[in-house]
Amino acid sequence: MKSSLNSVLRGAVLVIAIGNSIVEADEFNHRYSQGDKVNFYVHKVGPYANPQEGYNYYSLPFCAPDNEHHPSVQNPASNEGLFNKLRSNSIGEYLGGHALRHSGHSVQYAPKGPQIESCTTAKELTQEEADKFIKAAKDQWIYQMYLDDLPIWGMVGEMYSKDGDEKNPPIPHVYTQRTLMVQYNKDRIIEVDLVSDPSSLVEIKPGIKLTFQTKFVWEPTTKEFHSRFDKYLDKPFFKHHIHWFSVFNSFMMVLFLTGLVALILVRTLRKDYAKYALSSGDVEGGAGSLGGVEEYDENGELLVDENGKPIEREPLIKGSGGGGLAHEDSGWKQVHGDVFRAPAYLPIFSAILGTGWQLIVLILGVILFAIAGPVHGEIHEDRGEMQHAVIYCYCLSSIVAGYMSGSHFKLYSGTKSIGRNATAKGSDSKWQAAMFLTVTMFPTVVVGILSILNAIALMYGTVNYIPFLVIIKIFLLWIFISVPLCIVGTLIGRHANMSSGGKQANVSAGCLTAPSEFPCRVNAIARPIPDDVPWYGKPMNLIPFAGLLSFGSIFIELYYVLTSLWNYKIYHVYGFLLGVYGILSIVVSMATIIVVYFCLNAENYLWHWTALISGASTAAYVFLYGIYYFMMKTAMTGFLQTMFYFGYMSLISLTLGILCGTIGHFSASRFVRTIFQNVKLD
């Protein structure tokens, strides 16, 4: 009996599921039969030059045909009909500024003849309504619609001189007739084009009634369904030879910087190693000899002065206090007792590094997800899919942020104490602060900027605001997924570091015994940093050059990205983006290593913040380029659009700065460890 009841229930559930799939097949599977209803949505209307200044389509005094989608005439306040009803949108769609509403048009799939729907404004235009159309015509407002998820754009009106005479002042007109050319292949819609009829331009003035007409013309085509978004991709623009040349130029920069770093490692450091090895050896030039030591070049030939006499240097005496040299050494080896000292503001520094590693994983994951579009569906074909990918990758990569932050803090907390009687307990107890900053610091900045932009969008009444319910959903994702994963990552990072040998430092014989990860002990008392160093030994003189090199490797790609964001183009060349991402990582690494080497050679052991800021300086150039792009490449106007532009540019620059700074610090850290591992110390 129980078994038969379960079978009946399963069958009922199956029937309901099949019924739902049949009802919603046209909406989600993009398959229709002749005569099926096709939902026609309106998105926004606003100035062409201001992409973020979008208003509800029916904020302009358009009318819609009187059909079954409208409330009944007897009860206009009823909730019947789909006209101007907000479509069920996802979190990603809201974040992308998509708020689709039903247009009120009744569209049938592939009818036998053209389908025409018209309407006339119920009342004569008031002065206020006429002013709206006049403003739309003067500011070149466009509207955006969607038919079967295919975007359509059209002009609201034009400034048109009477009788076509350019000597007459232009007068605002509005288009009243438009034709939608819909191409279909069997049961799928392939392409939609909108054509506004110039002969339908009507001069706008108060006291007139406007009749709007929309004509749907269906034409069969042999184009395939998978190619229906090709017309929006603008492949000649994105795959222009300049784009290829920019990647080649960046690759050549990588070769140059790699060669320069190799030169430092192979030639300069080899000489340094030889000098420091001799400084800790026996007396050269014969047993017991007190005379000078003859100099030889790299080929083993004796060096002589202008008189032909051999060039001699002072002998190296083993155990002569300073490590063997008759005079005091200088260079990067002299800071071996301080180079692995913890950076200032260790909790903040660890939180920045943790966030940086999270952003590295996040951006790499999103790019790879976009490249895999042919497998799961192209990312530009589904509204909000990019935003969804960013949210999911951010939440899941929070464990990476916690792990890297916690492990870095644990590693350096034992080298922070200074003084013979100091202990590491004070520093180690601050790991909770580092974890809290890792969880909250970056989201606080992002939420702060987006809250300001959202308030401005609400004040102006645009469709780009984020609804309160969506904000609550994002907060729940953060509090229940991102925060716990970050805490778990921090705990794993601390214990993993301890299990690998990272112990707290103990004060012994004037030194802080460093964890086993460090090749050198850390002195209990910090060494003074010399002031009289050449200009190339000062970090503030070198950091701008490092940022300029990194920016030079990406600025062409940055142009394409900004054009996609602000000029109605769909970015789809993610293979290019992945290549530039790799090139940027290498350039930042090489440039930061060079900066750190020159600073260490000037006996400045405060390399942690130097490396981080050196990589992050790329963000300053990106923001400056954003100002140039705003002034020279766009025609944006108004407070709302300006705030949105520079708000988003601030987020882009901040994200890129943290990411590049983390990459630079990682490379510099490996470089510092490598050179000090190969030095013989007393």
C-alpha cells in the first residue's frame, strides 16, 4: 500500500514538472511554435552618452496598445495584465542594471503576415510631457528592448530642421513608427533589427496627440541559433591588428625585464656572492702574507694599472670582527639580520595580502569560466551571468584569503618583537585582528562606494539602483558563506604554518631566532637605515617607474575593457585577457624585484611595504588613464554619470592595485629568500 502511494506521488510530481517545463519552454529554451506568444520587454530609456543614466521606458509619455496585457477598462486599478510588470530578474541582472518590464505588446511567433500594433496617447500632451520628449530629442536619448533575450536599440527622436533646410534652427521631433525585422529558423528566433521610419518624425509641442505604431515583420533564415549573438560582438574592433600588436609589445617587455632580472641574478649577485664568500675566508695571497692581494678579471688575467704594475687590494683576514674585511662591507648582505623582520602594521599588511590572493584567484576563475563559454554557454548570452560568476568565485575564494592572511601573520608575528626581554605573545594575540580585517576591509570599501552610487541612482529615479531585497540576499551570501570560509582558511593557515616548522621567535644572544622558513636570524635590535644613499636607492624614486612599466603592458587592453564598459560593446576576447593577465603578472614581478634589489643594496631592509606599493602603483596610472578616457574618449555629462564612472573606476583601480601589489610582494619575497639562502653567514 505504502509502495503504491509513493509511486502515485512520484508520478504526480513528474507530471507537474513536465507541465511546468512545457509552459515555460518558450521563455527558457527559446523554442516556439507558430502562433505562440513571445514576450516583448522594455528595459530603459536615457541619453546615449550616459550608459548608467537609464530610466523606466514608460517614464516618457509613450502609449501601449490596448490588448489583453492591460488592466480591464472597467477596473483600471486591478492587477490584471502584464503591461509594465517587472520581470523576475536574478541577482546578477540587478547588479548589471537590468530591470526588464513587459512592453504591453502582444507578439505572436511567425504569423503569416506582418503584425501591426498601434496606440494613441489618451490625452493631449501637457507642457511637462512635451518637455520630456524635447529633452530626449536634444540629448539623443535611446531606448533598449528585448525580444527573446536579444537586445534592441532605437532612437527616441531627432533634432530636425524644418523643410530639411540646415539654415533653420533644429526642432525636436519624435519617431512614431518603427519596424522590427525578426528572422527565425524553424522554431527559434535568430536575429532582430529595429528600423525607425524617418517619415514618421513628428514635431513635439504641447496640445497634440501622438499615435505610435510598431510593426513586426517575420522572415525565415538559414542562420544557426548558436550564431545569433555574433552581430553584437563587433569582431573587427576587438580583433584588430592593433590588439595583436599590443600583446606582442607586452611580450617583448616581458623578455626585456626578464633579461634584466637575469642579469642581476647571474652577474651582479654572482660577484656579490664571491665577495662575501671571500670576506668570511682565510687570508689570501699566501700563508701568513701581509701584502696586498693581486686582482684578476673574469677571464683570469692579471689586472694592471696605467704604469703596468699589478693592482692589489687589501688582504682578507679571517675572523677580523666585521666578517673578514679590513674595512666595513656595504650592500644587501649587511641587512641579513633585519631583512626578515615583520613589516609595520602586520595585521593590516596580512589582510591586504589575503585579499590580494583572493582577487588573484577570483579574476583567474572568472576569466577561465568565460573562456569555457562554449561548454556551459557563452557568458555574454545570459544577462547577469558575469555578475553571478564574480559573486560565486568571491565567496568560494574567501578561504584563500583567510589562509594566506593567517599564514603570513603567523610567519612574521615571531619576528616583530624588539628587545632582549620581548616575547612574541603580544604580536601573536593580534591574529584575530588580522582575520577581522581580512573579512571586512575590502567589502567595506566596496559596499561604501556602491552605497553612495545606489543612493544617487535612487535620487535620480534610474533603473540602475540595486533593490533592498537583492542587497539582503548578497549580505546573506557573504555572512553565511564568505565569512565562515575566511575564518576556516585563517585557522588552517595558522596551524599549517606551525606544523611546517614555523615557531615563535625566542630572544637569544641578541638575536630573535627566526622560524625555520627564514634562512637568516633576525636581530633583536633593528639596524639603522642609512640616509646618504643614491637616488636609485630610495623607494619613492623607484616605485613610479615600476608602476609605469606594469601599466605599459596593459594600457591597450585597458582601452578595450573600458570601451566595453562604457560604449555599448560586448567584451568577448577573454583569451586576450588571460594572456595580458599573465603578462601583467610577470612584468609586475620583474619590476618589483628590481626595485627591492636596489633598496636592499642601499641597506634598506623595509622591503615588504616597498614591494607591495611598487606593484600597487600600477593602479595610480590606471586611474589617471581613466580620467584621460573620460575626458577624451567619451561624451558623458551630468552628476549621476560622472559619479558612476569615477566610482567604478575607483573600484577597478583599487582591485588592480591590491592584486598587483600582492603579486609584487610574492615575487620579491621569493627573491629575497633565494639570495639570502645562498649567502654564507657567520
